[in-house]
Amino acid sequence: MNYDWDFSAVTRNAGVLAEGLANTVALSLTGIAVGLVVGFALAMMRISGHRTLSWPALAYIEFYRNTPPLVHLFWFFYGLPMMLGPTLSPFMAALAALGLQSSAFFAEVFRAGIVSVERGQREAGRALGMSRARLMRRIILPQAVRRMVAPFLDRSFELVKTTTLAAALTFHDLVYNAMVVVTQTYRPLELYTTVGLIFFVLLFSVSQVVEWVDGRMRRRGG
């Protein structure tokens, strides 16, 4: 059976898909930002050496790393209003769920990068009278960041792809808008193929830029 491909449904609804793509990008960028900020705080708690800080951080990280994101999406969107009262918009519920979950993974990337810096570097900084904060800012983080680029990129890409689950909350991202167009045009193969290609072009382009920047950083550092 030969399928008669017809992408006119895509071109006719390009504006709807573009709006969905903009929403996907907005959710992805804000989710990454939340994940980085919360993840860095969690990493600092994990390596602090104080059990009152490291244990809660470890529990948080393990909880979010071992539970599915769709459960958190439903919990923030449906469960939170039932338990506490405030209702979150689909965007805010998705941001809370995906941002907090990604922070658990970003925390481990931060922690691994920081502890990978040789012990002698820390001892040299302390010998120069550097405070812990200055040692972290001037010596440890600049070296650790170079080692964290690839893991951060991988985790960020995972978050971008996971944003497609927000369609379950009727968030008007690229996938949800494509689903709406499918119900109107009955061309699912064309629409979902286009969505897949858009994600591929977006993520592949970003990966090439990041690899180029990472290469320049390594050459300057080496």
C-alpha cells in the first residue's frame, strides 16, 4: 500500500507550528535555567561535608532521578490544587516539574565536575589564603566547567525532548499544536514527521555551536 504524502497541511498551518515551537523553546530555556540554579545549590549542599545539608540534597536528587517526569507534571498540575489550593497554568506546572527534576541531574553534573579537580589545586589555593568561596570561583569552577560541557549538553537535550510531555497538560507546545492540526487535517504522518525534523534541526544545530565553543575553550585553556 503506497501512502500519498501531502505536506500542504504543514505549510497551511506553519504559523500554528511556529507558535508551538516558540513555546517549546521558552519552556526549555526557563527549565534549563531553573535546573542550573537549583542544581548548583544542591551540588554545593552535597559537597558541603555537613550531613544536615548533604543528606536532604541526596534524598532530593535520588527521588527526582528515579521517578518519571510525567508523574510530576500531573502532580503539579492536578495534585497541587487539590492539596494546597493554588492552580498553576500548564506552563508553570511544566516548568516546576521539569525544572526541578532536571536540577537533580544537573546537581550530579556539577558535583562530578567539581570533585574531579585535582586535590593539589585546592591545597594550593588554601596555601595562598583563599577563602572557600574565592577558591571555588577562581580555581575550581573555571576548570570544572570545561569538563561539564558535554554532560550539561546531554542533560539539556533530554530536558528539551521531555518538554513534549507537557502536551498532556494542554500546554500549547510544538507537539500539542501539531496534535490539534492533526485532528483538523487528518495528516498525522506529515505533521509528526515535521515535528521530529524540527527537533532534530534545533538540537543538532545547538550541539554544533556548543562543540565549536567548547573546542575554542579547550584550545585557549591548553
